Amino acid sequence: METASLDVQRDTLNRLNKHQSMVYQIVFEQGPLNPGSIFEQYADRMDDPRTQRTVRKYLRKLTEYDLLTAEGISQTREYSVVPGAPEPE
């Protein structure tokens, strides 16, 4: 069953756009992180960064896709990679 879940996660990763992939990569490399820290690193790495609001939307989607987990509420929320999730490509 774990293999099937990992295959689904890999397939999902392959369908992310470059901005979503970068957000995932940042959390994978350095998480857990709060949304502000994620956005700062994302904006530094991308030539054409999206808005902070859009990055928060990406974080919600990545959580729905079972690639990230969110702990805490509002100002104290931190995102980390789901245990066993695949490495970014």
C-alpha cells in the first residue's frame, strides 16, 4: 500500500507547475517553515515570483495533495513534508 501512495505522490509532483515545485522543494530541504519564511526563500530563488497570497494557496494545495502537513494555526503555522514523501526532481 505504501508503494501505491508513493506512486500517487510522485505523479502529483510531476504535475506541479514550476512555482509549486519550488515551494515543495524549499519545504523539503528546510522545513518545517512558516509561510513567511517559505515566501522569502521562494522569492529569492524565482525570477518571476508569484504573490505571497498565491504561495499560501500553493501551500494549501500541497497539503490537500498529501505532500505537506501543516501544524499550528495562523501566525504559528508551520509546513513540513509528509513522512516518506518523494524528493523533488
